[in-house]
Amino acid sequence: MPNGLEPSDEHFALAVLMLQNKYFRPFPEKLFQLLDNEGVAVLRYVLKECGEQTDLFSNTVSINDEDKDFFYYLMKPDHRDRPSASEALSYNWLKKV
């Protein structure tokens, strides 16, 4: 759990957003277009507190580029950009495992 918080804690969602930004880059610009004013304010707060990332996975332990590509493919911030299960299972990275 992020920062020892449980899903029922008031700040759980914010902690998850901050971790997502920390490890998987900033949120895509189109995400801001989908949110109301409060949602935009929350994302701007997260970006301010965490600092903007420019390098994918820059805060993670050593990970090779193929692994990075696969994990980012699965963890797109916008759920509409994420692959379906069958698309994910057909990704070349899994064929090598």
C-alpha cells in the first residue's frame, strides 16, 4: 500500500497518483481535458509535488529498455489507451519469456 495507507484512507487515491507520476512519467495532456476543475487541480498538485518526469522509469531500479516498453504499454495512465488482455498476451515481450 502506498505510504502505508489503506484503500479506505482519505488520501489513498492521491498517494497512488503521486506514485504513478513518480515512476511512470507525468500524466498525458489529454487526461486534463477529461477532468473537471477539481480533478485538474489535483493533477497539477501531484506534478508540482513530485516534479515532472522526462525519463520513463527514471526512479526505478535498473530495468532494460524492452522491459520498460512492455510495462509502460500495460500501464498507460489513460485506461482507454491500455491494451486488452488478448493484446497484452500477444506482445512480443511475453513471447520471449
